[in-house]
Amino acid sequence: MTGTSTSHGCIFCEAPHQDGPDSLVVFRGAACFVILNLFPYNSGHLMVVPNRHIGTLTEATAPELTELMRLTRRAEMAITEAYRPQGMNVGINLGRPAGAGIVDHVHVHVVPRWTGDTNFMSVVGDVRVLPEEPIATAGRLRPIFDRLAQDDRLVAG
């Protein structure tokens, strides 16, 4: 399902169609988009998501897989420029036992990490400690994604 038809009540199917200052979408590609995590582990935690409602990588087409990885690479570049993390977690959780919060719409998490960050707080205390509001994060990352997309077009053209 592409979101142009009726969704399954899936937040990832509806997210690309939400615009405005409160939107957490930071970039829209042809087959995938990049969105901030509403419940981030760290500032800059985002996800790369296919537009089409698919639950596994097996269901993805070659163009979807290509853009999924290209946008994950671009996310790494944008987060590195904006936040200068010391490391990064990049991962896909397939199925609830693997930790997927949204089981039926595959997505790639990209999480900036620093030595001594407070990631354990969410496990121990059921709390999130964020120095930046997600809307501010979106404002910080959107221009970087747009510039990187323009750079890609110049190189490819």
C-alpha cells in the first residue's frame, strides 16, 4: 500500500502526507522517506521508511531497497554533520520478538550515540532525556538533507 489509497491506520503510511511545522518528516524520496522517531533514544534519532506498506525487506522491490540504503547513508551523513556523534546505531527490527514497535511496516533506525549517553535511562527508569525538542531537530536536519540531495543530483547529473 502506498499511502495514496486507504491506510491500515499505520503511522508510517500517514506520516508522508502530513506537512506543516509539526511534521516529523525531514526528507521525502521517490520510494522512501526519513522521519524523526517520536520517542527517540537520543536527539537526532530518525528512521528511514519505505512509502509502501511492507513488513519485511523480502517484500521490497529493488528500487525501494536501493533508496532505503541511500537514505540511510544520507541520514548518517546528516546526523554526523548536525550532531557530531561518537558512534551510531543503525538497525532494523523485524518482528515483535526482535523489538519492532511497528511490526508490519519495515523501517531502519539511525541513532546517534556518545560515550556515556543516557540510553540506559529508558530501560531502567522508563524515561527519555532529550536536550532538544523533536521539532527543533527537524528544523536542524531538513536543510542538511535537502543540501545532500542536491549534492547527489549534481554528482549523478
